[in-house]
Amino acid sequence: MIIPVILGVAVLIFTIMYFTPGDAARVMLADNATQAQVEALREDMGLNDSYIVQLLRFLKQMFIDFDLGTSYINQTSVMSDILMRLPRTAILAGMCMLMQIIVAFPLGITAAVHQNKWQDQLCTIIVMIGQAIPNFWLALMMILLFSNTLGWLPSFGVGSWRHWIMPIIAASIGGVSTITRQTRSQMLEVIRSDYVVTARAKGVSERSIRYRHALPNTLIPVITGMGTAFGTALGGSVVIETAFSIPGVGKYMVDGIANRDLPVIRGGVVFLAILFCLVILIIDVLYAFIDPRVKAQYEGQQKRRVKTSA
Amino acid sequence: MNRKKILTLILALTMLFALAACSDDDSSDGEDSESDSPATDSTSSDGYTTLTLANRTDPGNYSPYGSGGERVVYENMLYERLASYTYEGEIELVLLTDYERVEDGVYHLYLYDYIHDTEGNPFTASDVIFSFEKADASGSYADILAPIASLEAIDDYTVELTMENERAGSLDAIMCSINMVTEAAWIDSGDDMVKNAVGTSPYAMVDFVEDNYVTYQKTNNYWQTDESLVATRSMANVDEVTWVIIYDTSASAIAVETGEIDHSHTTSSENYGLYMDEDGNAYDGYQAKISNSNMMYGMTFNASENSVCADVNMRMAICYAIDTEAIATNVFKGYGRAVGNYVHPAYADYVPEMEDLDNYFRYDVDKAKEHLELAGYDGETVKILVAPTGSTPAVATLIQAYLDAVGINCELMEYESATYYSYLYEETGEVWDFVVNAVQGASGVEYLWSILYANDNSLYDFGSLQHIFDDELQTLYEEMIGVNTNSTETVMNFLDYLNEQCYQYGILCFDKYSFAGSKVTDLQLNGLGHIIPGACTVLPD
């Protein structure tokens, strides 16, 4: 499915940008150029060609030449620009996911196993606040407190681990809240299952029930959510990148859109679509490790194929 | 603990966090917020001086002929021009020893005979011509270079510049706008100086990370060894200058406060109070300097018959309906004021008589309604195109409210720059009825003709940008820009007719301040209000 999805994304983004108002040639030349100069540049850039001609040229460049193109504005390779920025965005996305694992899972499990008790209520309140606080507000408040007032952390840029503390907290708070809620609801569903009741009846310890039996079954939908969120985050968290001046993929793409830098927009979207598909693929593979039923299903299919061919 | 108590505790903690974040506690200074980023590393020793400055945008590439307003601060670090505007708006020669007018429209430009770039390539008359050719090919300087008919190297250090249809201020604009490079360095760069940029300034680029920072270092082999002849823009009092990219102006204001940076290229008037009192006196630890930036907010009407603003009465109704004084006060927090004509006091050819604050479309709802009636306005929607620059969205929002109050239906068209330009240059005249924009230029007359988008109809098939075909305006325009006819009188004649027809409307200007932290003891700005880092006096750390 990956190939048609990526092809579809490529055609879609090309079509959207083709019909979106905004003249890349005019932006490149700003408001000083004559109409003749703008026209000449449009011709030079191939923007006067028909939709089909431009689309085919774009698809050839992407999928035959494996070239994301050259930025109209920066005159640099889109691929190298993205690869340079991707690690920063990946750090942010990866650390957010880590925060979800080390904070959201324990919180969600605690809330579920102490349903309707004070621990559950406390978790619920924390989650609601986490979801209600806009990340840009939190980012600005943290800058004011930890950079301006206390002077503990740098307020912008990248460079050391201290630069990442505030962005990671601000970027992850929403995701942590969502995963906590998901974990709680999944855990509640699982711990009421027949096999958990059976395990309890057999005298299995509560700890073992929670972590060896219930948790793996809770994880599948939660991991799906986390993986999707991670894939999306690789596209860049524009708000956080802007608030903390992190030169990441999100800001790069937004600048590309504002400047009608078509190679940046098209190349960037296709690149991120490929990346997203790979993340989803990895999630699918992870299912097999987490859930023995999925693994057994794949093994069963393989055995059937061998039998049929024999 | 019951639910209410938990909720109360959490809310109290949240409020405490917000209050603590918003407190004015200045107990920490910049040193406490030491940064490990190379972009903000301000350490120095043995009198080595550094400056860390912030800008909102990365130049993308370091070509001398790119486009985009904020890239000029990076260009200024590397490239020199034949001349430049000083803080006071005067012309100061940089690469030229002199220039003379040999006959009408013909000038001789004399270069120093010992200029070289930072790579040691000599800079001669042929390089001047090469630079102009590259600038012209880029398309970014079309209006400035339009009057040039030819360029010829008379000898190694003399260029003959011939102009057709020379306009007042053309020569100044030509000399002060085009970055100069050597052809040898351009060829050696191998990338049209996109990344391997080499200029003749006393600084060379030593390090950069895209969208993060760029560092320039003094080269110590600057061609001008006679200090008395070094132009202000080419001074090099600071050993190392780093421009960091901070996208948000509020964040850069905080970074100045924490000492992470020494100066921000853009400071919103909302943040002026962080560094100075209402009288313009800087607080301890800061430098504040008013700039001569002549940015003015105004309205540009669409005179096309397809626009509701084709009728002069409609245009006047709109102008009378707007309280520009209130807009200036509200948007610029006391640092703005309404203008009394389509002029800025910082223009070189400005005289106070040009402004008439009492009569220049003074806010008058009754008059607005009278003109609306004369225009036969029937409730049609007036489309306001908002330039994506500065505070134009805030200004446009207030304009919409004022127009709504007199019964004019408005629709704000706010877009990012690509869509904005696409609509601005639209040919049918149906898309917008007036534009709210902020315009700025280095000199008065040059500015006036440039913002009028060349009413001589040469740029666009559809006439001027405003769809104006007006012979009288054209005649007055030509008299105003004519190098032999330009005078206060012709400028005022032009402005009078402009106001009679209400093609353009000046809304407000504002006091633009620049600020620096305690490390800078003397903040130096150029004619556009941009910092000249090398000319500043800076304390070693």
C-alpha cells in the first residue's frame, strides 16, 4: 500500500499547489520587477506549462530521478535542507514519545487500577489541564519563568541539552495527556476481561496480572496512537519550533508555503509522506512483537501458503 | 482528599506558575542564562569583542542579489556598495573617491585604486559593471536600475554611467542599493555566492547553520587602511558578529533582557517599555536610539472601473471615516502619530508645509456619509487587501471597524506574501478595492515614485498598479521626478493632485526605536534604522 499512498500524496500536493493562488516568480522577484521580468522567470521555471506537463515533470523528478528539487528561494537542495533539519525535529518528536512512555503509561495504569479513587481523580485532573493548556501559552510562560525570571534555561535556539528542556515539555504535554487517557481506558477494558478474571482465580499475583497479562494487550491501540503522533510530529511542531526558534522541518515547510517555494512544499510533503509510511510500517511490525495473536496470524498465513504450494 | 480540594490545589499551582512566569523579577541577569549554543557564545578574551544580534529570518542564501527585506542585514556584513545612506540620511561614499556629472544623465564614478575583496581579488571598474549586470539579471532591482542606459569602464578605476529618463534621486539609489563583488570571487565561489559569499567588507563569514545562526569575523586585511576614509557602514570595531535567528519578536525581546543577545533587529512597540520609559530614556543596562526609518502606513486605492473605489467620492468617504490618530495611538502604544499627507518627516525632501494635520481628511463621520451618498454607495462589499508586513493586520482591523461604523461593508483579505502579491498584481481590478500597506524608502523622491508603482504605465499591461490612467497625474509625476524639475513645489503640486483625487492616503508614521544591551556603549544605526554592528562601540566581556 505504501507505493500508491506516496504516489497519491505526490499527485495531491502537486494539484493543490497548482490551483492555489500565489505566484512563485513574483515572490522571488518581490515588487520591484517588471511584468516582463516576472513573465520571463515564470517561463524559465516552467510555470507556464500545462498542468499535465508540470505534473509529469514533477513525478519524473521525484520517482525516477529521486530528486526533491532545489529551493526557489534558497537555491539549495530540498533534500539536504530537510535532512539537516530533520534531526532536530526527530529529537523533539522522539523525546515527546519518550515522555509519553515514562509519564503517560504509569499515570494511565495508576488511574485505571485505582479507578474512582483519589489517584484516578488526580490523574484525570492532570490530564484535563494538560489537554486544556495550549502549548504555545505554556511555551511562553516557561520562557518567561525559566529564562527571563529565573535565568535557568536558554530561551531560544539549539546547541545543548539545556535548550531542549522547555521545548520537550511544552511539546509533549498534550500528547502525554492523550496517551494517559487512552492507557487508562484501555487498561480498564482489559482488566475486566475474562482472562484476567481467570488469572485472578488461578491465584496469579496482581502485579503479574497488570504487567504481564493486561499491559501488553493495552498497548496495541496506545502504540498505534503514539506511532501516528510520532509520524505527525516528524512533520514538525511549528508552534514549538517557532516559540523556541528551533530550525526544524515544520518551520521550514511553513516558510516554504509562505514564500510559495514549490520545490520545498512538494518535496517536503512527499518526503514526509514516505517517512510517515515507514513509521506506520514499523508500528505494524511492532504489533507482532507485542501481541502473540498477530504473530500467530502471520505465521499461520505463511504455513498455509507453504501447504498450498506443496 | 476530596475532588474539590484536589482541583483547588491544581488550579492554585497553575495560577502560581502563570504568575511566577509573568512576574517582573529581574533578579537574574544575562550571565545566569549562559547558553551553550555557538550562536549565543559571547565569550571573549584579551579585549576580543563580540556582538550577538537577532533577526527573525534566515537569509536562505548569501547571494548579494537575493530578494527579501530582512536579508539586507546579512548583505551589509559582507558586501559594500558604491555609497551608502548615513543615519542622518546623507550620502557617504564607500568604494568611490568621488563622482561627477559630466553632462545631462552622464556621470563618472571614480573608484579607489586599491580596493580588494576578502580573498584578495582586486576590485576595478569592470567589477562594477559585472555587479550591475548580475543585479539586473536577478530582477530584484528593476525599478532602481531602470534608468541606466549604459555602463562603460573608462579606465580601471573610472566608470561612466549613462542614464535615460533620469529621475531625481536615481543616482543616489543606484549607488546605495547595489552590492559590489569581484567577478573573480563570483567565479571562484562556484555557486553564485549562494553559500561561498565573498565581499569587500572588513568581515568574512566564518560559520553558519541555516535557520540558526551565522557568524562573521573581522578579517584584518580590509582594503581601506586609512581609517579617516573608512565609511561608517564599513567600520570594524567589533571582532566577531553573530546573527542568530529568533522567529518571534517577543522571544527576541526576552533574549535581550536575559543578555543572550545584545540587540534585536525588530522590536515591537509593545516591548519598548521593557527598555525605556515613556520619554524615551533607556533604563539602566540598555541603549535606546530612535531610528530615521521612514516607514509609513497608508492606503492605496484601486481606481479601476471594476472596483467600488473607482469613484473619488467613495475613496474620500473611506478616508474621512477613519480616525487615524486613534489608530496610531492604539496600534503603536503611544509611539505613532497620524500623518498630514502621504509623506514621512524623514524624507530627504520633506518640508513641514507638506503636512496639514487639521485638514488632511480629518476624521469626520458626517463628511464620510456625505461622500458616501455622492458616491451612491449601495452596500457593496469593500475588499481590503492587507499587506503581510509589520502591524498592517492590526491597522486594517481598526479601519474595518471604522468603516463598519459609517455603514461600509468590508472584507479583510489577509494572506501570506505569495498570495498577497498574486492578488496585488492582479490585472482585472476586481480582486481588491484598497490595500493597507507599510512602505519605506531611503530617500524622499525615490520613495515617492517607487510607492506609486510607476504611474508611467511602463511596468504593467494594465497601467499603474492602481489601474490609474490619469494624464494630469502623469504630467505632475514627471515634473516631480525630473532631475531638472524636481523641487519642493513640484512635489507639493503632485501631492495636492494626489489628495484631490484621493488615489493614496497616508495613515500614520511611528517612532521606531532600536535597543541594545549593556555590552553596547554606542549603538550605531544606518539610514534605514538597521544596526551597523562594526560601527558600534562594544565592551569586551
